[in-house]
Amino acid sequence: MARRGVVLGAGGVLGAAWTIGALAALQEHHEWDPREAEVLLGTSAGSVLAAFLGCGTGVDVLLDHQRGIVNAEAPDISYDPDRDSGRGRPPMPRLGIGSARGAFRTATRPWKVTPMGALATVLPQGRGSLDPIGSLVDAVCPAGDWAGHPRTWVVAMDYDTGRRVTFGRAGAPAAGLREAVMASCAIPAWYAPVRIGGRRYVDGGTCSPTSLDLVAGLELDEVVVLSPMTSLEYDRPGTVVGRLERRFRRAVTKRVLREAAKVSATGTKVTLLGPGAEDLVGIGVNMMDPTRREQVLETSLRTSMAALRAAPLAAAG
């Protein structure tokens, strides 16, 4: 059996919907359960899905939940994306710079912080609550505990240093799965930073949309990367905002491709999937817009299947 890893990237409400569609396609087409991965690495919305898989929740359960289908044998997943995401709009943030320490570190050591990480420190602190995400994780993992899968890794950024932290990995600060996932999802200026062990953390996507480079050196045969913020083909949006979003998406994609090259150089095959042109039409420009979830999910099921047919998984190494 090939040693595979699964990397689930950042992408908000719609990114989660797209990723669940891609996971379902992956499982169906290759007859392989992602829960069997050697490592489950999640960032932001991807950390929620990695947590579920790491705790033994199957893709079918996640798919049913997205479709509003009640499964009596599934965990009590009470999270309502339409309600609990703020209906696609953040509450008014607090006044002032979010992290004066982080901003100072960025100014004095700019090479230590990513551009998104630098921006996160100067944006105001958000007021949104991630308690619904915490309750979502509580449904599959007792408070204070970690996932049963020994390599469930969750990425966040230390708000005051800009340092990337991989909870669940050897040497990382101690944290419960609930707190780690909430930290990974704390979008700057939208949600309040999450305190763990006396330090403040924000969305891991500020360091990287996937943190794919973290699996380099694990001697995997293959890593499957599902990245909602990464695209290799594009639509042609007719609005200025749409074109700006696609320009940002291209920059994000370049970073992920650099990370993929680093992993490939170690002998690990990288299979990268992201939204294509048809997916992007459904996603639009606001990844937190819950009204588009169903369309994004169903499109992803179809387009991800087509992409996987063109990219066979690695055989046993």
C-alpha cells in the first residue's frame, strides 16, 4: 500500500464545500478512504475537515451534512454554515492595529513573515466568535483531547511573532483539537484571535494556503493536496472585484506550486487539485458566502472527479 498524505487548504465556507466534494470524488474514484492517510494536514477551513477525518468521521458524513441530510448514526453536527458564518459578512472589527508586536516584528524582520502574515498584524482585531466551530469539533473529540489519528496536524499563525505553528506535530505547543482548529480558522479582522497557552493565534492561511512544504521529508509516496484557493485554470469575471480576486488567486497558486516543487524534490509525488473555471463561476468572489454552498459542492463533485481521472494516484512504493 502506498504511503499517502492528505493536505486540505484554506478557503472559508465555500472552500470547505469544494473540498468535501473533492474528498468524495477522491474516495469514490480511487476506492481509497482519506482517513487512511499517513498524515492529515489542515489549514483554516481545511483544518476542520482534517479534524473530522482524524477523529474517524467519514467523507460520506461530511457530504450528508453539506447537503442537509440527517444521518442518525453520524456525530451530532449542529453547525449551520448559513447562520454560524455570519451570513458571509464580518462583524465590525475593533479599532486600532491588531497586533502591535507582530507589526513591529514585521517592520524589523520582514523576511521572517509572509505578506499575508504582515497584513494580518496591522488589520484590526475581529469580533466574530468561533464558538460554533469549537462546538463542531466537540461533536467528534472530547474537550482538551486530540484526534485519534496520530498525525493530524493543524496550522495557525502566532499573532505576535508571525511564526507558523503546526499543532499536533512533535514540538508544537500543547493544545486541544478544539482550540487548535478555532485558531486555524481565526480570519484576521473577522474573528477574534484564539488564546492557547497564553499566546494569541490567527488563521494559518496567513502563513500559507496549504503549508504543503511541511510534509517534505516524511518519505511519503504521494501527497494529495486539495486547495480551494489554488487554480490552474480560470474563468473570466466581468467585475473589477472578480478580476482582483483572480489576480490574488494566481499569486496564491504560485506559492503553492513552489511548495509542491519542494515536496516533489524529496521523491514524493504531488497530486494537486483546485477549483477550475467552472468551479470559480460558482464560487464568485466571497469565499464566505453560504448561499453558494450547494452549487459549489455539486460542481466540485463533478469537476474533481474529472480531474482525478486525469491524475492517477501513486501505486505502492
